[in-house]
Amino acid sequence: MKRRIKKPTVEEGSKYLAACRGEPCYLRIVGVCRLWAVDATVVPCHSNQAKHGKGMGKKAEHRFTVPGCARCHAWIDQGAASRAEKFDAWDLAFEWWEPIRAEKMAIQMKEAA
């Protein structure tokens, strides 16, 4: 009998999405991003890389998200840039965002306790 890999619950995944709320755009694509400190279009942008769980018709896991404005998100998902350029831009943003998110989530966990 095959063992199933435990999938994250909605609650586990939603904490990563919630961490993106109220944040500025971390993608900051040159010539695309408006670099606004407060931007209502910022949403969690999922990785488009297979190494993060992305597949045909399947998004990457929620923990592989970065806050991004609508313009940068469109560039990552539908822009004319090469796949390597898009992956590099997303990876750089994630490298910057991940420690900030970890700190933000730790504070939220303490407040909830």
C-alpha cells in the first residue's frame, strides 16, 4: 500500500499568505514596479519553479510566496522575459522576504499564544 505524503492543511498554508498582507512589493522588477511603499495591489506571488512544487495546473506550496504588486506579478507570470530572468528575480525576492516573513510570523504566533 502506498503511503500518502501529508499535504499542508488550509490553515497551515493560509498563514504564509496572510504574512504577505500589508507588505510592499518585494519583486521590485526594474522598469515594471512602481516601488510604492503602500500598494493595494500587493498579493502573494507563488513560485513558478518545479523545485517548489509547481506543476501543470498546480501552484507551488504557499510557503513559496513573495509579496508582489500586480505589475510585477504579471511580469513574473506572463512577461516576455526569459524563464531564467524570472526565476532569478523571484529567487532574489524570496531570499530577501523569507527572514522578514519568519520574524513576522514568530511575532504573530507569540501574540496568538
